Amino acid sequence: LTANGAPTYSWAPGATLSGTFGANVTANPAATTIYSVSFTNTAGCIGTQTTQVIVNPTPTIVTVSNTGPACQGTPVSLAVNSSVAGVTSYAWTGPLGYNANTQNPTITSPAAGNSGAYSVTVTNTYTNGGVCQASGSTNMGIVPVAPLVVTPTFTLCQGTNLNLVAGATGATSYSWSGPPAFSSVSQNPTIPGVLPASSGNYNVTAYFTSSSTTLICTSNAVTNVSVVATSPVNVVLPNNLCQYATANISASAPGAVAYSWAGPSNFSSNLQATSISNVQPSNSGQYFVTATFAIGSVSCTTIGSNQLSVVPVNPIIVTPTVSICEPANANLSSSSIGAATYSWTGPNNFTALTPNPTLFFPTPAASGIYTVSTSYNNGSFTCYNSNTVQLTVNPRITFTLDAFKRLCYNDMLTVNGPAGATTYTWFGSSGFTSNTQNLVIPGIQPSQSGSYTLSVQLGPCITSQKILVEVLTPLAFTLTPPNQTICRGDSVKLFAGSTGGSGNYAYVWNPGVFLGSPTGSVQYGHPIGTTVYNLTGHDIACPNYTVSYTFTLQVNQPPMPDLILEKEQGCQPLCLFYNTKTQNESAVTTFDFGNSMIMQSDSFSYCIDQPGTYNLKITSQGQNGCIGHYTYGAPIVVWPKPQSDFGWNPDVVTTSNNQVVFDPTHKYGPITSMNWMFSGTGINGYDTSNVEHPQRVF
């Protein structure tokens, strides 16, 4: 407030003034107030003036608020409660450049960035030109909420895994629920092996929080799941089937909309039920059927299978016509790949269980049709096949010939053939041929030896027999003893060998003395003198075959000792003169007395020192190389000497013990007498005694 024109001033009321004196004061009234100023001029005159200060009401803000905290996207209202006067206006400001000019504005879809402080200014405008304002603020919390993204629709096959996927930026947790009673708190849960009951809507909730508030916000989404129901495929087909039959096959799977077959030999079909005609072993194997199930464009499959076994029924290979001549064996043959058993039937109740039976020695009555049946097995399942054979058994002439015939040369060969044949043919190994029934060869020679075969024919059957003919050659020696020289006492081996004839030989040796035997091909001769031998060989089969041979065995004699000893007995040493008197004939003469006492000489003197009995043996080797062994006619006996000795007792003689007893000893006995002689005693300086144990005093 200002006054002028006077030197002094006084203001009132002073309660709301900054001062009461002065030309200028500041008024701060709370309500409209009339102020007065008194002034005094220089003349001392006092004057008074008044002025009215009109006070317009300032808005009073009671509350500033909002409806938060709120989830992102949820409308939030701001509100201010204040006194009003004059014309009231409002001005709001906030995050993200927010502004509003209504008292209680609304943010219809707040974002996370709308969180923060919101300020409001309340303005009262009066007609007197006054403008009064008041401000306030409020904090708003917006919890960020992001869209929840899911796969809206799933269509999958029964038994597969359902992988639920959800995503929302900033979500802190998730919650799923769905059929039949599914629940999960995983963001992306998996349901293994879903079944049709799992079809339906799966609801997922994402949860959002903010550190500035405890408010929990959510975002929801729905996934629709369709599970294509499937069922096992039942494949029906015959497990075992014979080759060439028809296989009726079918498949069933409840709910299937289509079927597809695949099997051996490139088999395929799109029919639920079909057939395979004229099946072959190559059709054996595993047949697979794929059943298709669908919802919309999504299809699912299941596969079933079954085994078909085609038992091979192979042709039976036979020799359709068999013709034989009795009594040859009839060999029926059959073969069929894979056959498990064979069974033959035929005339005369013939049966056989082998593929290749033999009719042994059949007669013409065995002719006829023979049927073979085969079986083919797969486990307990059996298939069959059959074929036939025509057997014809032709009669023939049966006969025998001697297997072997031996003749001496120049004999007549006669062999009789059988009667009744239509033709006869003889063949000989030497080129001989004949068409007669009987074979006759007079004066046969060794060159005509060999095999003769007779073939006789009756109808288509030919019967053959053969005989081996051996014509013996004349006898001749192949081995004879040579003239030999031996020593007397030696034994010599004598051999005889022959060729030709029957090979059954007999030998006679003459003279038979000094031989092991007068007959035989091997002999041991030991003649004591020179001998001339005659050897005769005989062929036993051909008595007119005889050969002879003469040889000589020259026998040399060894030197004959003529030993005459002076005596054959005596005391040791026994010394004698030995002379065999063979010096002109003997090359070496050896005397063997025994006990390794050997002397080699024909004339010598020799002493035998050791007592004993000696059997003297003399070996005399002559200058002709012959050795003779002789034993002297009587043993040589060498008598032993007594070889005496003696001892005495006591061993040591003293003056107090001087009677000595003498004890004799000897090596050989018996002792017939003893003679003692003691020197230094007796009349002549010695004395004698013939007692066994003499005594002397020294």
C-alpha cells in the first residue's frame, strides 16, 4: 500500500500489515479488509484516507488421488477434491507428456510408461480480475501386462506328445488347465502320449507383477487341441498256405478312413480286404497294413503286420519209365525241393518211405504203375504232391560159369553155355570170338590165357558171365644155390625158386643129411665135409613138369689142436707147457683159461698163480679162414698154499709178563700139520714144536 504527499503516515489495522508507519507498507490480509492511513502534513494538519483490499479465496485442495495401481490396459481415473470459487479450472500433467484439463480425467488404456507422479493445478478466476491457484500430486502405479501368445489350434495324433507353448514378455509365472483334469504351472508343459480324451480347450494364464506394488495382473489365452483317435490294425491272413492256393487277407482298425498294404514280391493294395491268387513261395513273408485316421487335413497312421508262409509244393521229378531185366535191382528215383517225406506205393503191396527206393531182385510180376507222394511241412501244416512211374521187369536167362579154370599147356579147354538163349557170343581177351553155345579150344597154349566172356540174349535182356582161364607155362628154375666153399661147422642158407606152371612147387634135396629137411624151397645146410647135392623141382598141378639142378658145397676144416699137458693138477703156481701142434695150419691160436686169463699163441709156457679150477677153451683160426672151437678134455686144478701167519699174546712182553702164547693163522685149508721153529733157544740155538699153540718164556 502506498501513500504520498505528507511527511508522515500511520496505517491501520496493523495486524495484517508489514508495518504501520511509512509511505509504503505491505498488506497480507486473509480476507477482504479496509485499511486506513492517517497522515500529518507540515502544517500539522492531520488527514485520513481509506482503501479496501479485496481478498479472493485461494482454492483449497483436499485430496489428489487415482484409482491405481492398475494393470496395463485397465482404465485409471485421476481425481482432485478442492474448494471452488469464481470460475475454477484444472490442469493435469504426468509421464509420457500426459495432460488433461478436467477435474477427474480417465486414462482409458494405460501403458507401463504411465506409471509415475501426476500433478494437478486448480485455478479460481474471479470477476474482479483475481486469479488464485493451488497445486497437488498423486503417484500412479501401472503393472506391465504383455499379450499372451499361444498356438491357437493343435491337431495331433493319438499317442504323440502334446507340447503346449505360451509366451508373454515380462510374465513371472504361468498356469494351465485343460481336459480331462490337466493342470500345470510350467510355461511350456508337455503331455506325453495324448489320448482322444485330451481334446478340448487349454486355458493358460500369465501372471505379471511390479516391484512398486503388490498388484498381480494376468493375461489369458486359449489353445484348442484336437487329438486324432487311432486304433491298432488287426491283420488277418492264413499263417500257412500251400503253393498255388488263394490267400484271402483282410485288415481292420476301428475309425480308419483308409488302408494301404505292402508285402513280399512288391505286393500292394488299398483295399481293406483283398486276395492273392496262385500264391508262390516268393509271396511268403511279412505283410504290413497302414491304417489312416484323419481330422481335417491332419491324418495319422497305425501299422499292423502278420506273417504269411507259403509252403513250397515243388514238382516231383521222376524217371517216368523204368525198364530193367530181372533180377537187376529196380531203382525208383524221385526228388522234390523242400519235400519233407516221400511215400511210394505199387504192385504187390509195395510201399517205401524213401525218395529213391530200390526193388531188390524183382520179377516180371513187379511190373506196373508206382506212385510217389511227397509232403511239405511248415510246423504242423502239411501240403502234398504226387507223380507216377511205369516199371517194366523183363525176364532173362540166368546162368553161371566157373570163375576160374587152370590148365596145363596143350590141354583141351571146354566150357558149356546155357540152353534156351536166342543168341550166344563169346569174347576172349586174346581176341578170340565165337557164336557157339559151348566154348571148345583144343591144345590150348599159355598165350591163350585170359578172360572169356559169354553173353546170351533173350529178348531185350542180355546176361553175361565170364571165366578166367589160365594156361600154365612150363616149369623152370629162377633161383638155385651156387657152388660154395664153407668152413666146417658153418651153416649155409640154400634157396630154390621157379617160374611157370601153377606156382605151387615142390622141391626135393638129395642127399638129405646135414639139411634141415629133404624138401622145401629154403634149406640150411651144415655138412661136415664136401658134399654134392641134387635139387629136383616139381609142379604139383602139372605132374609132368619137372626140372633138376646139381651143385657142390666145398667144406674146409679148421686146425685141430693136439694138446697133451704134463699134468692137469698141482700146487700154486702151476706152471705147464702148452703146445697145440698146429703151427703149420693155424694162423691164430687163442687159449682162454677163464677169469680174463687169455693167451694167444700156439706154443708157450704159462704159470697159473691163483688157485682154482680152470676149464681151458682153445680157438684155432686156420690159415684157410676157418675157425674151430675146442675144450680141453679135463679141468686144470690149481691147489692153493696154506699161506700161514701167526700172532702172540701179550703184544708187549715185559719182565713181569713174559710168558708168550703163539697163535697161528692161515688162508687156505684144511691144515694137516704145523711145524714151529724158534731161534735163539734150545741147544742148537733154535727149537721146534708141532703143537698148534706153543708157549715160550722170554
